[in-house]
Amino acid sequence: ISACPDSILLNVVFAEWIDSFRVSGGCLVDSSDLSQLTPPNYCGGSTTVLFSAQDSCGQTYSCTRTFEVLPTQPITLNCPDPVMLSSCVSQATINANFEAFIDAFSVNQGCLIDSTDLSQLTPPDSCGGTQTVFFEARDSCGNYASCSVNFSVEQPDPISISCPNDTTVQACLTQDQVDALFVNWLNQFSFDGGCLTSFTDLTDPSISAPPACGGQTTVDYSVSDSCNQSQSCQVTFTVADRPDLSIECPNDFTTDSCLSQNAIDALFQSWIDSFIVTGGCFVDTSLSVDTPPDSCGGTSTVTFTLADTCGQNLSCSATFTVPQPPPLTVTCPGDLTTNNCLSQDDINNLYQSWLDSFFVTGGCDVDTAFSIDTPPDSCGSV
């Protein structure tokens, strides 16, 4: 019969086979007692029966028959190839692959086989690892076989972050320029590695460029993943403080009197140019008065006002004065009557001396004129 029969079935079949030995005929037949024979081992073997009979008349008969159980075959294991899954696959994918891997273990041949229970084995974590499956089988006939196979998940790459250096930009840039520099700076943050990473959202409105008038923004950049890896850095983007706005006003200035208007204009412009401004960002200046006084006298009080884009405001005032000219006065000689019968030359000389006694003081660039500039005739006249 075939190998590895059920032991009860083996006994039944063997008993039926023994019962098939029979004797017919003869007188007072004496035959072999087969009741003590046992079947061969179910792992394989044979029992040979010599059955003989004889009777009282001297007749004899014998036969030899064999009951055989075929030998069991060696245990054959079916073991899958080793499995290596790439990093960062989902746990669900790992579980499905591991289940298929476990299902690939099986046993062929053998008799009443006892094999390793793999149902309680668990797959590696999605963050990497190896589950070594040792599978063995033995049967009741002493056959044995085993195999060992690895199911692995690659370790994720370590998280590596790249952060820009602390950066300071100059003062007095426009806000648009500061914003553009800040965006370029943010674009230098990056990372590699990890699985199912989460990281600081640099587009969050709370992460914005400092004011153009000075300030700083500190970025805490962190990256973490589902495998408990994390890296972080803290760096700062700074806009230098705006320089303090200052103004230096000239002293009040008074010109000499009786200067020409051109001279006054030139002095006024030179005086205006001596207002000095330092500091501030994108400073806007204004003068309350930008024209000089008249050359004949007057005062211009100039208020110089400053304002910059950072909210700084300053002002100062100074006075440019052109003095009034001295009052114009004329001193006239008294009336003069000469002697008669003088020569015309004498008359001319006396007349010129008399004219020279007209005296002018004060005024500016005084223009004088005589209504009559010729002397009377020597023969008499006025």
C-alpha cells in the first residue's frame, strides 16, 4: 500500500489481508497460525508471510506472500526568496507583501508532518528592519527539513537640512527690495531624506520680511518624519536700523546794505546751501521760503522741514536779512548873489563852487541831477 497510511486503516487492511489466507480440502488440516503477525511500520516496510498446511493423509501445501508499505519520501520545503522592500513604503504595503511572503512557505511529502506556525510573525516596521523567518518541518518517520529567509525593509535615509546663514542687509532699501531679498533667503532652506516628512511652512504669513526701516525676522526651521527623525535650525534675517535723521541750520545772516539784487540772490543761495542734512532714508526736504529779500531791505525767515520714509521728522528756522538803506538826505547851499561886473570865468568858478556845496548822504546808488548846470551870464541873470 502507499506510504504513510493511517495506522487504524493499516491494521484493518493488514487484518483483511491475513484473513485472505485460507485452506480448502484435505483431512484434518493443520495450517500456519498467522494471528500473531503484525503489519509493517506505516513509515515503510514489509511483512512476509510463509503460509503452510498439511493434513492427516500426508498432503502439504505452502505459499509465501508479502505485505508492503511503501517508504515515505523525504520532506520537501517550499521557501520563498528573500524580500527587500525599499524605504518609505507604507505599512499597509509592507503588511500585504509580508502576508504573501508567509503564505509562500509550504511542505511537501513526509508523514504526519509537524511544521513551524508562522501565523504569529509580524512584519518589520515601515521605518526599516528585518524579520528572519526560520521554517522547519519534521514528520513522525524522523524526516526533517528547515530553511531560513529574511524579509527586510530598507532603513530611510537620515534627514539632512540646509539652512542659510544669518543675514544682515543695509538700511534705506525700499520695502520691495527687502521683500525680494527675504524671499531669496527663504529659498535657501531645503532638506533631504526622511519618510513622510513634515516641515516648517515658509509661506505662512507669519513669516514675513522685517520692515525696511530696520528689524529682524528669526526663522525656526524644522523637519521631522514618521520614523521619529528630526532636524532643525534657527537663523535670522536682519535689516539694519535706519540712520537717525539730523539737520544743521545756518546762523541768522544779515548782509551789508546797498548790495545789488544779484549779489543778494547769490548770498541767499549760498546761505540756503548751508542747511546740512544727514541720516534718514529717502529724505524729503522743503523750504517755507525760497526767495531772497529785496535788495532795498527785508527779511526772509526760512523754515527747513525734513521727513523720511521711516517716519522721522525734523525742522529748523533761520533768518536772512537785508538791512534797510540809510535815509537819503540832501544839503543845499544858500542862495548866492555875486558882485556885478565880474568876468565870465570868475562867474563860472563861483558857480561851480556853489554847485559843489550841494551835499547828499544816505540812500543806495544815489543818482543826482541838476535842473540847470550852466552859470548865469556875467552881464547879469539868475
